[in-house]
Amino acid sequence: MRRPTTYEQTLERLKTQGTREQECFSRAVTALRGKGTAAEFSATITDARAAIDKLVQDPELFTSRRAAVAGDATSLMAALGYAPLEGLPGRYEFRAPTTPVVLRRLALASASLEAALREEPTRRAAQRFDHLPPEPPLGVSGTTTLTLLSGSTPPQRRRYDADDVLEKVMGWLRAASERNVGVEDVALVHPRRELTPDDLKRTLQALGLWPSATLKLRGDDVPPPPPPRPSNKPKPSDIFKKIKMARKRAEREERYRSAPAPA
């Protein structure tokens, strides 16, 4: 005899993957990733999540069926069961039935949107370097490691062959900074020297950028190092004072104990 299941267990077992709705939703999110900037993608996904979260929490409330979503979200909202309101750009109304199956799919869609929003910065960052030639394997002789310092992001590193010309590095610097920088925008931190347009055809080894080098871009100020953290370790002079005071105290106690008792 099968054990009775709770309502929550029933929802967990509902078919939600491989459905036509789920496929439309996945295509809509993929299409959104190819449009606009990261900020626009974030705004659209955040608004869509807020709309379906509100609907799932209270599906009977009429106002929760309407939502305002930034960006070109028509396909995404259609996959979630929303239709655009005529004459109101960026406004949508939920038209699908609020059955347990539909609400469960919306709850899973909300979790998927949250994951997409969390992974988007990493995905876009990696995508910027797709067109670059591969790095030489780690540990291979004759390679150099270049470090790019930035005031807004952690240091970025990339390996090159020592025989690669500086012009090859410029593609990485443009992708890393998302700016159309030229050699005049590159400042060498280590080793210190000035670069000229004639250096673009010279090898990294000939420029002294081997076995490693550190660069930054002009106008992209690197923040100063953080102030030293206060140490709880006592100074040697303080330790000496404490020892000296303890010794004097011990001497006074010894004199008091050895003094003759009054008659």
C-alpha cells in the first residue's frame, strides 16, 4: 500500500522539464542574453522574477497578475504565461490558469532566472575572450605571464609566448578593458619603460616583458594598497617594561617576607 503524499511532495513530482513551456522559456532567456547590455539583461530578469514571485505567493490577487518589466521582454513573458497590455509598453498581464502545475512551473522558472542572473557576469566576461588565440600551456618554457591591473576589477592574467609581438597582446587588453585602447594607453608598471607604436611589431622578449610583466591602462587608476592592519602583538619595549615591573614587584614581596617580625 502506497503511503499518502503531502501537497508539497505532489508539487515536487509534477512534470516540469522537457515540456513545451519549459523549452519556450529556455529559448527566451537565451535570446535575451544576446540583446543589450548586462545592465539591461539584469533589469529585465529582475522585473520578471518579481512578477512571477508575487503571482506564485498570491495567485488570486488581481493586481499580482499585472507586471511592469523593463527591456524587450515580450518573448520571455509570453513563455511565462503573460500577454502584453495594449497601449501600455512594458506592461503585461498573466493570462494562464493558476493551477498547481502552472504555479510550480513558475516557481521553477523563478529559480532558473535567479541562476541566470547570477551566472551572467561570468558568462559575459568569458565571452569577451572567445575570439582570442589560446594561451600556451602552463609551465611550458619560453612563455611569459602578463598581469593587467585595474581600479575596478581584480588583476587579470594571460600567458603568451616570448616570441609573440606586442600587437597580439593589444587584443587581450581591449577585451579585458572593453575599450578600444591603443599602445599609447598602455603603461608598464614592471618593467618601467615607455611604449611607442613602433613597439607593436617587437616581440615581448625583445621589449623586456619576459618572463613576466605588469601593465595598467592610463586613466584606469589602480586603488592604493589597503592600510596595514593593526597588530595585537606587543612591542618588544612593552614586553621589557612588563618584565621589569614584575621583577620589582617580586623583589618587594621577597623583602617583605624576609623582614623580621616586630617584637
